[in-house]
Amino acid sequence: MSCEIDIAGLVKRFGGNTVLNGIDLCLKPGERVAVIGPSGTGKSTLLRCLNFLDPPDEGRITIGDLSVDAARAGKADMLALRRRTGFVFQNYALFANKTARDNIMEGLTTVRNWPKPKAEERAREILQQIGLGDRGDSYPSALSGGQQQRVGIGRAMALDAELMLFDEPTSALDPEWVGEVLDLIRRIADGRQTMLIVTHEMQFAREIADRIVFMEGGRIVEQGPPAQIFGNARDERTRAFLRRVG
Amino acid sequence: MRPLDIAYMWELVPVIAGYIPLTLFMAVIAMVAALVLAALLAIVRVLKIPVLDRVVAVFISFFRGTPLLVQLFLFYYGLPQMLSFLTSIDGVTAAIFGLTMHFSAYMAESIRGAILGVDRSQWEAAQSIGMTQGQLLRRIVLPQAARTAAPTLMNYFIDMIKSTSLAFTLGVTEMMGAAQKEAAGSFLYLEAFLVVALFYWAIVELLSVGQRRMELHLGKAVAR
Ligand SMILES: Nc1ncnc2c1ncn2[C@@H]1O[C@H](COP(=O)(O)OP(=O)(O)OP(=O)(O)O)[C@@H](O)[C@H]1O
Ligand SMILES: [Mg+2]
């Protein structure tokens, strides 16, 4: 099968510091890829480049029929890419002045110009799916960490994006809320949503991912099916990392 | 020592009261204009829009760095000498203009602070769902910044009302101007200025009550 998402030669520099040093990655439709690696390796930066939160310096990003050359990307390319990629933030980043429902609807009404009743209907469905059917009117400050992150995921789901990006979605959570958020992501993965998820939850990555990508120093060192990476990694750096995280 | 001429003060009450509308008119118009201008200035500064950012920085520095009275004189007596089309401008318009410029400079700084107080990750979240800069400012950032800045902006409004008294130096007969005229006729300066002072005090106290109510209300909304 061909790539639905094709990332080619992605480079990102911060000042003189090259944080992504030529990333190539191909995701087939419905493929779920987990990115692991040491801290400061560029995992977040990779996700942020795909969403243009940090505009990449070089390389090409292709999502379906949209292809963007990083060096030449304009505002329209950036917005088009963002509409095809849903981003879930480590710290939820919910809009504090909007209810759970409005957080989910915002992209539909403001960005996609959906009529309000249609967006409300969709938000209702999503609230059901994330298990917050009765909390639509709550403001983020009244929700637990786990509930907030589920709304964050719901907001990204509403985009119906070809690619969902999760940047350590459970790292900021109290342990008691990790389970419910992982459960939700697992259900989304079961729906064969194409996704790229950065996580420190190795067990979870092994369970849901079709493929594990190990990054270090701004490069992809090794990738393969979970059984191979976790059971029989070829590269010494991968093995060293996996020993460290246990 | 002579006693206060209470009867004369009572006579002045309706006279001065008759000028409350003009005072409030100048303050309200200047406040609305200053709010709009200040929001624009703050946005230019926060987004660091090239060139404009420098211009705005100088604008803010100038209007915060010079006395309001000097600014009013510059606008009303000074500028028309260079720009002849300004000669026909009346004192009320010049006062509103000067108050707008002066207070927008201060208010821009507090709005800027309030904007920067909105968690950066909310900007990114708004961008990530494809919102344009204008949309995310209007729908996410400014509503939250407005809440933070509201108490400070209310203080500026109170300050604005008191500052309208300077309009009398441009020949405008507002509350202060009226008191001045009365005093010049009766020579009872103490009584006239005391009455006008009490009027300002009463207006400001009324507004302060409103301000406390508003803060309580906002506090509740945030704590929800
Ligand atoms: N906005 C920025 N400006 C300058 N340097 C940055 C910026 N963002 C990230 N970096 C640098 O890029 C490198 C990679 O950061 P990144 O956040 O992508 O790492 P990571 O793999 O996600 O790490 P972690 O596991 O700790 O989240 C780090 O050295 C970081 O200091
Ligand atoms: Mg990271």
C-alpha cells in the first residue's frame, strides 16, 4: 500500500541548533505509529512541524492530495495542513473561556463555517464518544485533568483529520486519570485513525501501534513492528534507551 | 475666618449638575475610542508587527511621558498653526481627541499585559485547529484578556472622568469651567470649587460601586 502521509527530508533548526535532521516517514492509511526516544530528541518538534506550529525549514509533507514544500510554504499551505492534522497537547491547552462543547465546536463553526446546529450535533456525538455526554456545559476549570484531556482529544477529533498527532497526551496527568485517557486513545486507534503518537508509555505503545519509531538526535534511528523493536532491536542506541525506560 | 456660604452652594448645585452630561459625554466617547485604539496598539505590540511595532512603541512612550495638559495645548493651540484645517476644531473635540490619545497609551500597556497573560498554549491550540490570527485573537485571546484587564481599565475610566476637567483650559464650559465662571462672578471661589469637587467625588464613588459589582461578577464567572 502507498503512503497516505509522506514526510520527506524534514529539517528544523532553532537558531544554529538542528533539531530535526532529515526525517523520512511514510504512514499508510489507518496506520498507527508510536514515536519514542530520549528527551530533547525532537519528538515534539516533529509533531509540531507537521502541524506548522513550528514551521519546518526544509522537506516535504504530503497528506493525501495535499503536498507542501516546507521551504516555500505560505499561509494557505499552513492552514490547509492544519485542517488535515489534529493535534493533542500534553497540557490539554483547552480554551479557558469556552465550555467543553464550545471547545469541540470551535473548529467546526469558526474554521469550517459549519452552521451552528450541525456543529452542535457533531459536538454531542463527540461528547458521547469521549464519555462526557453530560459535561458539555462545563468550563475547563471545572473538569478533572483526565476530563480536560478527553475534551482536548475531542476537539482534535472534530476536525476529522486524516492524521492525528498526540504529543505525550498522558504525561501531564495525575496517575489516576491516565487510564481513562489511554482508553479513549485506544478506541480511536481501534477505529483505524491514522495517528502519530509520542509517548513514554511503552506498554501502551506496544499495544496500539502498528509500528514503533525510535528517534535520537533529530533522526530516526530505527523503526519496525513493536515485537521487533521491543524484543529484538538492531541498533545499540535503541536497546540502551529501552533498558533505561525499563 | 468666614463661614461657608451654604445657600450659595445650594444655588450652584443645579448649575453645575447641568454640565454633568457634557463631562460624561467627553469621558464616554474618549473612553470608547481609547479602548479601540488601545486594543489595536496592544495587538501590534504583541504580534511584533515590523515597523509598526516601533512606531507604536514611540507613540506610547510619548503619550505616557508628557503631561496631559501639555498634550491638550499641543493639539488645540499648537497644531492648528501648522495644519490650518484644524483651526475650526472646537475645544470639546480637541479634548476628546487628546484624552483618547493619552489614555490609549496607558490602556494599551495593560491590555498588552493581559494578552500576554493568556497561556501561550491556547494560541497554539487555536492555530492547530486552523484558526487565523484574527480569529484566535477575537474568539480566544481578547475575551480572556478583557476579563483580566477590566478592573484596570475601569480605573482608567475613573481617571478619564476627572481628567475631562482639563477641557476648561481649552475654553470648554464643562463642570469645572462652569464652576470657574461662577466663582469669577461671585468671588466665592471656595464654595464654587468645593461644590464641583463634591460632584466629581460623587460620580467617582458611584462608579466605584459599579466597579466592585463588576469585579464580583467577573470573579464568579472565572471561578465557576
Ligand atoms: N522553540 C524552540 N526554540 C529553541 N529550541 C527549541 C525550541 N523547541 C525545542 N527546542 C530544542 O529542540 C530540541 C528538541 O526538543 P523537543 O521538544 O522536540 O524534544 P522531545 O524529544 O519532545 O523531548 P521530550 O521527551 O523532553 O519532550 C531540544 O534541544 C529543545 O531545547
Ligand atoms: Mg516533547
